[in-house]
Amino acid sequence: MTTVSVTCGAGFIGSNYVNRLFREQPEQWIVVVDALTYAGSLDNVVIEVRESPRFRFVHGSVNDPTLMRELVRQADLIVHFAAETHVARSLEDDRIFFETDVMGTQAVLNAVMRWGDHIDRFVHISSSEVYGTAVREPMDEDHPLNPTSPYAAAKAGADRLVYSYAQTYDVPAVIVRPFNNYGPGQHLEKVVPRFISSALLGEALTIHGDGDASRDWIHVDDTIRGIRAVIEAPLQHVRGQAFNLGTGRDVSVLEIGKKILTLAGQPQDRLEFMDDRIGQVVRHIAATDKATDVLGFRATVDLDAGLERTFRWYTEHPEWWKKMLEFRRVKVELRGRMIWY
């Protein structure tokens, strides 16, 4: 038996990883560390996992060096999801993003460096947001890092911190940069579930700017497959490397809104436009060659099929998402003005 320690394993992507790992790797113990902020809940981890002797939950912060030392001492593999992740919320309170995303990552890395000789690898979940708007298309792993929001800057700082520890201290680290995730159980602050909840409540779908901002949308199931591919690849092929996880196709936010209205059987005029968000990324589209060539990974979930599955899940689980309706928008003070994003 080996032990996998997962930071923020009660969040959206983290819990999906834990649930799938439990099903597919019966020879592994799973330890989840999570601060259970507004965006995390143990309910995201299925009850079969929570009640298993193979699962252990620790309520705590990645900024706790004593806790991180114990995490590392009992782990063979660390998958580091822990981060504040909402762009709009980072405009309202950026300090917590740097405390969690950068300093929290440093605390885990320091523990691995000092007490982790037995660690097979440290998998850091970064983000495509570190790239900023595409200056060349598609965006490969050598694309310049030009973060355009405090959230993106914090993730870029953590991304490069992990790289530095791999180079300087020989930490067996790998960096994963997922593009825009969506899927069942995602917090309503993200655009796809926000659109879905609005459609189900008969509200207009609010869109920043003209909706032309485009993203590479990857279903969470594909993201988990990509993370597994990073873990299963020979370490000498991935150590110190960064890998995009995307589809190689971008679709505008406006088109996503229209697709969701179609799924809801509502007219296309239920779209409502507002001022563009500051720090907005214009276009994200992943280059997928490296993940395919090195990891054998390619996204397989079709966008329309993935959105239909996601829409159906929210339709069937109103009790899960209705309790977080207040988190769909964030009030930001900008030069004396209060703006809702």
C-alpha cells in the first residue's frame, strides 16, 4: 500500500481526483488536507470514500508548517491542488490569494525538501491563467507568463516557485496547467455553473463585455485523466516539466451561454451584458502536443456532451447548489466605485 496526500481534496477538481483515485487504485491510502473554506466541502467526497479505512481527512491549512511536515512524512505522492482560484474574488481581496497560493505552496515544498526523500513526486496543479492573453496560438508550455489578475499572478508565482525547487533542491516536481475546467459539482462562482443556475432559476445570463472572450474548456474528467498520466509517466520524462491540459479548441463565453440556454429550452434573448471585467483574458487555447507526445494524453469529452452532462447534474441536485447562490457574484471596490462581477 502506498499513500497519496491531496491538498484541497474537498474542492472541485481535488474531490473529483480523490473519488476516482479511490475507485481505480484500491492499493492506495488517501489523505486529504483541506481548510474547508467557502469553496470546499467534504460532501464533495462521496460517502463510500469518507467511510473507508483507506481514507483520512485532516482539517487544516497548507500554511501550517507542522501539519505539512506530518503530511509529507506519511506520503509517497503529493498532489497539490490547494489554492484560492476565483479571478473576480482576487480583485476584491488579493492578499489571501498570495498567502494560500504562493506561501502555502512554499510550505509544502519546504516540507518535501527537508523530510521528503521518500516522495516519488510532487504534482503541482497550476493554471492556464498564468499565461494571460494568448500572444501566440495555440499556447504551448513555453508561452510567456503574463498574468492579468491577482489570482493569475499568485498562480504564476507558485508555478515558478515549484520550478525553482525542482531545479535548486532536486524536488521531484511536475507542474500541470489545466485550462478552463467545468463539470458536475463545480462552485457557482465559476461561469458554467453560474450560467446553469441562472437558467434553471429563470434568470437572465449575465456576460462580461460582449462575450467574445474565448476559453479552452476541458471537462474535469479529462483533467483527472491528465493528472493520472503525469503520475504514471516515468519520472525522468516529467521531472521539472510543465504540461498543459486542454482540448486545443476555444469557444467564446457568449457561445457557452447560448449552449446552456438551448439545454434549458430557453430563448437566446435571455442574455444580459455588463461592463467587461478588469484584467480580462481575451483568448486561451491550449497547445496539446507535449501532453500527447510525453504522456499519451488527449482530452476525450466532447464539449456539447460534457455541458449536457453537467446541466443534467445541476438539474438533479438543486439542494446542492441553491445554498451557494450568494457566491455567484462578488462586489469589488474600484477607485471609489462598487462594481459587481
